[in-house]
Amino acid sequence: MARRRFKSPDLQRSYDRSVGTDAGRIGAYEEALADAEVGMMVHELRIFEGLTQAQLAERIGTTASAISRVESADYRGHSLAMLRRIAGAVGRKVAIRFLPEDEKIELSARVANRSRRKAVKKRATPGKAGRAGSRMRRSA
């Protein structure tokens, strides 16, 4: 398993000190990072759709605390069944890809950045309810 390389010298030094060249630590780091990325993607999808944890939980028949756990960076129990239920609740599908080791870092970063841009763009664009509410305030 290959060690990660960071542009930031401080981040590289920190990674080298805590992970180093130990294959077990590298594997644990990569696994923790993958779990955190899944949680972040679920969180960003929920925010993009304008849902609270309770609203998403209601749509899929679970509790808000279960959604909170799935979104947590240190949760290790992501199941494909739960991810499919979440995706289906917002009209999406889960896609799984097996990538070469050297491509996975670049791809996961692109996916995360694209999700963030969409979420920010959606929040910046007021919806019909927001515009109607502002009209009602002006006329009152």
C-alpha cells in the first residue's frame, strides 16, 4: 500500500509521524478516510436536498440518530442497504467503482469538491418559498 503525499509540508510531517511506513497504520488510515468520506457524502447529499436528519430518517423509516451515525466521520458500520435507502429517498442511486490505487485519491477529492460546489450553489439560489416570503414581508 502506498503512502500518501501531501502538498503541505506540515501535513506531510504530521502524516509521516503518525502513520509512517507501517502497512497496518497506512491501511487503518485509508479505511478511516474512506469511512469519513462516505459520511461526508451522505451529509452533503442531505444538505443539498434541503433535508434535516429527522426528515431524511422519516423518509427511510429510521431515526435521526441513525442518520447522525451514518454521517459521522468515525462511524464504521456503513451498509450498502442503508446507503441505497438514503439514495432512494432523494431520487438517487448508489454507484460503486473499483479504482486503481493511484486514482482513488484524485477521484475522491473531485467528488467531494463537486458535491460542495453544488451544495453551496443551491444554498445561494433562493427557492420559490424564499422569494414568496420576502414579497409577503414587503407588502405587509
